Amino acid sequence: MGSGLAWLVVGAGFVASMWSMRMLLDANPDRFIPYFGNPERLPRWSLALRAIGAGLVVYGVGTLAADIGMWSVAIVLLATLPPVVWMHRHNRRLEQDQRHETSG
């Protein structure tokens, strides 16, 4: 596989991961999303999208590893970090809303 196609696969994996997180957040707008495990409401296909996204990122980066060396680890982190940050911001917002309700 050429490096251009490998980057496309990594990008597709990133998009699948973000789409999965969007589904989770839309289904749980007023509930905390656990960092490890599944939330109370688990939308259909979101878990499959998450697995497909991770698989595509790892496959694409594995293909690129010969060309970019240890930077492949950074690409895996950069591709998986945004959904985790998005989830953290969601949970943080809920914490602040709860704090505001109890204090006011």
C-alpha cells in the first residue's frame, strides 16, 4: 500500500472514531460518559464504529511505520486523542452544570 493510501486509511479511522463519539454524546446529552466502559445509552453501531476506527488507524499507521519510524506512535496518539478530549469536555460541562445547580 502506498503512503498516500495509508494516510487515507488513518484519516478514515479518525473520522470513524469521531463519528462514534458524536453518536455517544448525542445519545447521552445529560449523562456522564465513562472513560473506560460504555455509557448508559449505547447507540446502535457506535461500538462497531469505534472498533473499526481504531483498527483503521492502527493498520494505516502500521503501513506507514517503515516510512516514518517512531513518529507512527505520535500519529496513533494524535488520531485517538480528539475523541477522548471531546468526551472529557462533555463530562466537565456536566460537572460544572451540576455544581451550578447545587450552589444556586
